[in-house]
Amino acid sequence: MVSLKEKVAALPDTPGVYRYFDAKGTIIYVGKAKNLKRRVSQYFRPADQLDRKTNALVAHIADLDYTPVETEEDALLLENNLIKQLQPHYNILLKDSKTYPWICIRNEPFPRVVMTRRYQKDGSRWFGPYASVVHAKRLLQLIAALYHIRPCRLPLTVEDIAAGKFRTCLNFQMHRCDGPCIGLQPQADYDAAIEAVGKLLSGRVRNLMEECREKMAEEAAALRFEEAQTWKERLQLLEAHQERQKTVGHGILDMETYRLLETRTLPRRVVNSQKALAELQRDLGMKELPVHIECFDNSNIQGTNPVAACVVFREGVPSKKDYRHFNIKTVVGANDFASMKEILNRRYSRMLAEAPDDLPQLIVIDGGKGQLTFALEALEELGLAGAMKVVGLAERLEEVVIPGDPHPLFLDKNSASLRILMQIRDEAHRFGITHHRKQRSKSQVDSVLDQIVGIGPATQQKLLKRFKSVARLRKASLEEVAAEIGPAKAERVLHALNNLSDHEKR
């Protein structure tokens, strides 16, 4: 197992965000760095070189993880998001959700599009947070130029509009608004404009440009040249916006590069994974962004100690506190298909009872059609058929198996979509194998120690906790074993182990 010191030494000399975990796997601190290796190394200096708060933090660090990003500004935004989401115990700054601006499409009739620093769970659509107020304002200016979204605060209910309770304002006279307050702009037309705004803020600029080209061609073909000119002007604005994003450089967090994505709850995203998750959503034909992904893997060797693992990725990075192990209970022998059904049934029946609002958007099954079929059966029995996207990832050719599709999906080997699927599959495999080895060691130690007269369950537990395996116990000195169970029992155990067969010694 890689030690903490080795992990620190292996950190890259790049900007990024680091996360410290305690012994229970809980994130206790999130920090940003211009240079990850240099910054993290500063925590592990002699205690007399650190202040009291840092010493208290370091004393509780059991593990670390990190996410490299392209710029220091990206690291700042990622750190901000993670602190707001996770609220780590040792972070005292950046916990206020007002730190950076958001753009919000209000949850109201004829929605307004506004910039605000105050996030509220009111059913509105939220985009951001943005690293720069200037950038957010430029987006609002672009939206105002492209679409006539009302800026007024009037409560435009259908009843009040029909009753003639409102009058037009200066914005209408200046052609900045099309007068929904007096019924001049149909709800459907306004909703179409809002939908386009959502696409723009989600980073789907190319889609909007293509729509503009199609509309421009249609209007021109019908000899409606004034309307065609309107669509041409919109296209030119979008082209100028996209060109600016290309030339603005890596130093600024912009829409085209990172695709700041919308959510109806507080966004929990990692800067360098936005793009990968959006690509994965597109490639798998998902309706929702897969910000919560769970992957399942079975582990057994010749049917012994069958176990399974569930690993969880949130915002494209491992959420280790959510990982789960399963010892297979109802399946006899090496039956991967039935084992997969059992663990999905156990996992999601419990989630439905304890956290029904935290179901993942995407489930990845390590395996092909067989494992996938049994996984789908488990979800159907729980009433969750269709509630989540479920795919299999077959390791031999890295093919994605889609339910109902007779042909597997082969993603580009260099695509971000396949990389994130492989990453979570490999993590599930690693996590499952680690647990399986522990179970095998425990079983092996138990079976050997059971044969030694005078060595009961309590003594066995002490030895298992300290030495983990038969091989390590055999190599231990008499003094080391005696320190755990006393000299008399230690002599008895080591004498018995030194007389094992070669197979038992392993």
C-alpha cells in the first residue's frame, strides 16, 4: 500500500486542488495550489515549523487525493465549489455561497435572467459560479443582444396579463423587450428564447449557431429577408462570442472551454471534469448530467470468498466516503450474474429507504450483457426501471453495452467519456480486489489457527488484526507475537505455523 509520504512525493508540479482524508475516509480539508507538490509538502514539515491549527490538521491526515487543473484560477474555483459542497471541518474560508456570481433563470412566469451572488433552492435554473463578475456581465450583455428577455420585476401571470393590468415600459420602446406584459409576445415564443439562453449558458454554442444557420436559410428561401437578417445577426454574435472564447487563453474560465453546466440544485462539479461529464452525457444519450456515478464489480477466485464493490464518483472524482463493500450472502459459488443482481438489490433497496433523493444518474456495471441483464432485473424489482442510466463496460475491448441495443458502443479510445468510464471501472476493480484479499487472508488465518489447540476466537482476532496473513505471522518474531497474545501462546502458534505444508504457508 502506498504511504502518505510516497503520495506526497509523487504529486505533480502543476496547479490543482488537494483533499485530505481522516482515518474514516472523511474529507477534512480542501486546498488549492499553484504547485501541488510544493504546497502539499509544506504541511509535512517538522511540527515546530507549523502553527497550532496546521499541526491539528496534520495530526488527523490519513490519506490524500488531488485533482490537477490547467490554471491557478481554475484551482480557486474548484476549491470554492468543493468547500461549499463538502464543508470540511478544517476549512474556515470560502464557505459562503455568495463568494462568486451566478446567472439564474428565475422560476417564474416569463422568467427573467439575472446575475446574483445569493444561491437559493427555489426551483430556478442556476449556472456558474463564475470566476469573474466581468465574464458573467458579458454573458448577460450577449443574452440581451440575442434574445429579448424582460428585465422588469412584474409578476406576469396569465390572468393579470389578460386583465390588462400592465403597461409597456421604456425597454419595449427601445426594442429590448417584446411586450409579454401586454400579451404581444406569446408564452411559447418567450419559452423558446429561454431555452436558447439555457443552451448558451450550458456551453452548447455550436448547437445554437447551427440552429441560426438553418433558420436563416429557411427565411431566405421563403423570401423573408428581414427575418433572415435577424437570424444572421444572431449567428454573427454567437460566432464572435465563440471566437473570443478561443482566443481568451487558458487563464480565464470561460463557457466554451469548460462548459459551465446548469443544475436545479447547488452545482457540485470539478473544473477539469465538467467537460468529460458533458461528453459522457452526450455519448450515452442521457437526459441528465452524470454528476453522480456508481460502478459495481464482483471479485472471487475459484468461487472462494465472493465479494463485490461499489465505488462512487461525484463531479467526476472519487467520493471515497461513499464506497461500499459487499460480502455475497445468497449466491453459492462463482456466479457473477446472480451476485450482481444481489448487490444491486441490496444497494438500492437501502438507498430507497435511507436516501431516495441521492440516487445516481448513471450506473456502470463491470461486465457484459450477462451482468447487465441481471442488474436491470434487480432495478426492475425495486421499481427503478428507467430511473437511472445503466451500462456495462466489457474489459476485453472496452465496449459499452447499452440495454436494448444489440450492438455495443465503441467510444473513441482517447475520448474523455471512455476515460472516465475506465477510471471508475478500474477503481471499482481495485477496491473490490483489496477487500477480497483481506477476506481471503482472514479466512486463511482463521482456518489455520482453528487447528491450534488453545487458540480461541479472541486470540485469533488479535493476531488477524496485527499480522493480517499467515505469511506475515510466520515471519514475525517470538517477541512480536508474544506482545499480542503472551509468550506461551506465541510459542504454540509459531511452532504450529512452522510445521505447515507449503500450500498452507501462503
